[in-house]
Amino acid sequence: VAWVMDDILLISQAANSKSPGDYEISKEALSVEPYGIMLRKEDAAFKKAVDTAISNVLTSGDINRIYHKWFLQPIPPKGISLNLPMSDQLKAVIAKPTDSGEPSAYAAVPEAQKAVLKKAKK
């Protein structure tokens, strides 16, 4: 049986199963799908406030504490740990945040995946 889904959703499903060790998740991604935050288009002041808040979390290092809490430690109430180390792609985005949806903006994205994203965008 195979199931295709976002890696974090697959990891969560496996971790919450009766036998988490029975599952293997491919290390090779079929695609890279950046997450985003949607804001009202004409509200520059609100966008600036959101950008500032996110920037503060990233530059202060708080993102590492938050990530560790939710992806590497047991999560209440069941105490299940996803054991998901931060990917090189996420580290690259944290180091250089961007508003871009262009694959080339994500430095750690392998060239093969950039090509897949570019093709899908057409």
C-alpha cells in the first residue's frame, strides 16, 4: 500500500498509528510546495506588521525553539514525537526569508525539483 501526501501529514499519520515502525517514508520528494500566509492585498501596514513579527521569530532564534518543541519533542496530549529534523530547505528559507513563490528563491531546493516546479507552473 502506498499513500502520497505532504511529508508532515504522512509523518503524523505514521506516528499516530498503532505500529509507527511499520511505515517508511521516502526521502525523495515528488515536489516542493512552499507554504504561505495570505493577507489582504491592499493592506501594506498589516503586511509590514506580519513581516516584522515573522522576521523577529526567525532572527531571534525563537524558530529553533518552536520547531524543536513541535517536531522533535513529544506533543501533548498523546506524547507522540514526530522526530522530524529541520530540512536544509527550511533552514535556507529561515536564513533568507522571501515573499517569492519562485522555486529559484529557495536555495536548498535541488535542481531536479526546481525543474518539476517550473514545469508544473506552466
